[in-house]
Amino acid sequence: MSEISKRLMKGASKPVGAPAALVLEDGAVFRGTSCAAAGEVFGEICFNTSLEGYLEVITDPSYAGQIIAMTYPQIGNYGVNEDDAQSDEPALRGLVVRDLCTTPSNWRSAQSLPDYLRAHGVVAVEGVDTRALVRHVRDRGAQRAVLSTVDVDEASLLRKVRESASLVGQNLAATVSCARPYRFAADRLPASQAFALAAPPAPRFKVAAYDCGAKRSILENLVRAGCDVTCVPWDTPAADVLALAPDGVFLSNGPGDPEAVEGTFTQVEQLLGKVPVFGICLGHQMIAKAAGAAIEKLKFGHRGGNHPVMNLRTRRVEITAQNHGFGLVFPSLGALVPELSGGVAAHEGDLRCWVERGVAPVVANERFGRIQLTHVNLNDGTAEGVAFLDIPAFSVQYHPEASPGPTDAHYLFTAFARLMEGRADYLDIDIAEDRLAGWSFAGRKEASHA
């Protein structure tokens, strides 16, 4: 082969990495090749079904302690722009893909995803049959796993993974929270996103946000809803938060077992009823724990940008972005109030029964009065949102900030602003009218149809 041919082949071919192996605690083995940093990592295996937004997934602090398998076959094809990152450093343990693109094509791309992963020391493997892996996890459930590029012996890796720590019982929120309070305002919004997003309004509300691993885009959406945000560590005493005289308190997303984040939910219990509260994901679970509810570990969790959720109050279906492995057991909040629950007095396990009845049921909670089920997952009938009827507080299990994912649930940031205004109808918003709020092209689109 001539030198010219060799150079052409080198430029058109992807180098083959070292052998790598993913071994699950039940003995399942998936082989591939290294495509980022070398090493050996342990974590809970999970999968994400998003078609785009891989950088936002990789940098989401909620993935601390986990090895992520992406179901979309090629990852990295539009490169990396760090303005889209959700944190300064990836918190995940490892990444599993079918194919990792080394030559991205996008006008915003600053570097390739393999280069980004190597720069941050993330162990990744490609060439894995991700369809078979996802089917296995769906059938067998979430479990411990080891991903290694330095040891590919099945027996050795199986022994190691079975000796590794479980995610259950770990307070991973403490590992990704901020060390001290900090302000998040309009000056922290990425300039490179201004081509799509309109300038934020002047702040109208002071919000204290518990940072349990907050995604940057969630804080950005609070700013775009008119909030001046002060982020505080995960275990900040309620008295210190109230001393800030906030108009509202926000409880962020975060990783790990909610039962282990006692330093947050015990403070939330002291805040409920004293100030408007809005929780997302782990924040939703913190509100539930503060109300005395039970939390269950889901078989394989909800992770992706295409989960259908019914808003029981408006009868609208939202396509939502989700990332969680635990969920609220709604009946544990209290007994049903029949006169506010369509005459029904007995709880059912599958909450889709309320979708069929067209009712948003209400329970009597011993600590905080009446609590309404507002949102239900249409895939498996689990609880996705609640609203307190006797105090100003509500929460959802999913991610309304669309990073990555659809914008159907953007109205929840508007709802929080309305809650801080004291409006009783704060949640009754038409998502079709609100979903493009803040996007600079929304006005042009409406004008084109005038």
C-alpha cells in the first residue's frame, strides 16, 4: 500500500481500542473495546433511551455511582460544547455505547466526545450489543456492575463486582452538592445559547435552592422564570434557609438512595408550611419523605426523554425527561379522602386507575393535611407528582428543564412562580401555551402562522 493510501486509510478509519469487559453481578458478560480513559470502575448499571443530549446525560450529577448504557446506537456525532454541560465534572462511573463517534460534525462543537471523556478520566467501552444489555437489565433489574479495560477475565471481574458496594444506602448527594452557598443569576447563563433562548426577565423572586446535585439547566430555568437563586449545600439547616428570607425554596435533583439523604428531608419537614416549596426528582422524594411516605427502588428505573406522564388535574399528557431509580409509594402518604377521590376509599397499586377514572385523588396526611396525586407515569402507573392542598408545596419526579428532552413540562417553572405569587390555580396551566416560553424563535413561529 502506498504512503498516500496509508494516510487516507488512517484518516478514514477509527483506531481500535484495547479489549474491555462489562460484567454484571448476576454473571452476565458484555465485551467491547476501550474508547476513552483506561481503568476499572464499579457502579450500578442503568440505561438511558434519549436520542440526543448525551453530554447533558454524562454530566448530570444524578448519575453519580452509576454506569450508563446509551441505547441510541451512535453517541458523540455532534461533538461537545461545554456550555451544555450540567456540571463542571462528570459524576458517572462509566459509559457503555454501541459506537462512539470520533469525528463529530456540528457548528457548535468544540471537541470530540472521546477527547472530552479522556480529559475527565471517564472509562468508556464501545462495541457492546447495547440492545442485548438493555433487555437483560429490563428482565433482571438494576444491579452492580464492573467496567474494566485493565482486567478482562470474567471470573476475576465477577468476584470483584460481587464484593463491591451497593448503591442502596449510600448518600451520594453529599458527594455532588456544593461545599458552600453561592448565587446563581442571569450572568451565569451561557452566551452561546442566546441564539435560541431569549434574555431572562428581571428577577422578581428570591429562591433558596437545596443543591443535592442540581443540574445547571434547572437553575437556568429558575432564572428564566424570574428567580434570583441562592444555592445551599444539601444539609443546610432550615433555620439558615429561612434567615435568607426567600420567597420560595427549591429542592433539586440528585443521585443515590433518598433514604440516605436524611440531612435534607429532615430540614424540608421544617420548611413545609412556612414558605412555598417546589421539588424535582430527588427533591420530590425529599418532600415525600418529609411527609412520612415510603420510597421504593424501581426494577430498572426511568431514564430517557420519552416517558409519557398524565397530568390528572388538566388531563394533558406530557412527554417527559426522566432520570431516577427510586419512586414514591403514593398510598403511604395517607388514607384516601373518598369525597375528594371520586368516591373511592381503597388504594390500588397501579396508579393508572386514576387516569381511567379521570380523578386526581387526595389523601389525608398526618403531618401536612390533604395531598393530591397530580401526575402518573403512563408506562408503569407509578407516582410522578403531588401537590399539597393545605400548604404551598408541590413536586414532580421527572425533569422539566429539557436538557435533554422535550419542553412539555416547562410550565412547572411557571407554576412555581405562580405559587410564590400566592395563586391557588398555580398548576392549572395549558402546556401547549407554555412549552415554548423563553425560546427566542417562539415569537417568529407564531408570526409566521398569523
